Amino acid sequence: MKKHIVCFGDSNTHGYNAYNNGRFDETERWPSLLGQKLGEEYLIVEEGLSGRTTVFDDPLFEGLSGLSVIYPILMSHEPVDLLIIMLGTNDTKERLSVSAPCIALGMKRLVEKAISIRDCWRDGKPDILIVTPQNIGKGYETSDVAGTMGRGCAEKSEGLGEEYRKIAELTGCRYLDANEVVVSPTNDVDFMHLTREGHRELADAIAQVILGK
């Protein structure tokens, strides 16, 4: 059986393309590129949902809390060898009223829930990689998404790297900050989604973490 890697995230894992309001294809999304780099012995499961948060319910849309779906997702893809979580961008929305430290606590709760689902892990051994998303650019404040995202999103996203690093150490997870490996800036449409080149750079970095390079 192949090694199962579950990529659990939001629109940046789903592959949202801000330039055409569509989706990057299988040759462009970072989970697909990761699979190409790792080879045939790995099965990459793409579990990205636009708007998904760590644990917070969005009053405008149902089913977006990662905590509410992590159990069925992990159990449906067992045995899981590695869970990659890249969330936090949507948690910064003003209507959710949470700070960077609170978002990190949401990540901690999500990670602890995933670890507790013992039956999903191959040989009962949890392995989780927390990825801090690329920071939201200040330019979002004058973009079309400014009204729905609200104030303070860029500042909160900038605080996630340090907070997530602490959570990774506390929970025994692996850690990667996308801001340290993705050289390409976010797009110049909404300033919060990866570009095609950003997807490639992130896939390269995650592959190196997995392969121990």
C-alpha cells in the first residue's frame, strides 16, 4: 500500500486562482506537484476547502470549521502516514473576532483532535506537519475582498508564524513557514492567494521536509 498524505487546508490547498476566479489544474496545485515530486509510493489526498478555518464557525457559511470535519476526513483516508495542515488565513476575518494567538490556539485544538483519532494513523503513530500560510498582503485593503475580509487581516496573518511555531513545538509536530520558502509574492488581485509559482515553491519545500533533505 502507498503512503497516504492528507493535505488539509483552505482555498490555497484547493488551488484557487484569483486571476480567473477558477482553480489551478493538477499540474499547478501544490498538493498535486508534491505528489509528482514524491513519486509513485505516495498517495496525495487533496482536502482543501475555500473559507475553511481551524476551529471557528463562520456565521455566514456552514461547514467551514476544520475541527468539525477532521475526524471523518482522516478516517476515510486511513491509514494516514502524514497530515499536512495549512490553515489560518480565513481565521483572520474581522467577523470572527480572533487574534493571532487565538488562531494559534485553534490550530492547537485541531492538532490535538487529529492526534487523538488513533484508528486513522498507520501503526497508531500520528505525524503532522503544520504549515503557516503565506502572509496576507496589505494591498488586500483596497481590493474587492476588503469588505468581506474586514480590518486587521494582514497584521494578524503576520503574527501566525511565531505563534504556530510554538504550537508545533508544544504538540510535537513538524513545522514549516511558507513565508520562509515561498519567494514569489501573493497575487496582486486579492493579495492572499498563492500564484502558480508560489504553488511550485511550496511543493518543493514540503517535499524536502518529507524526504528529509
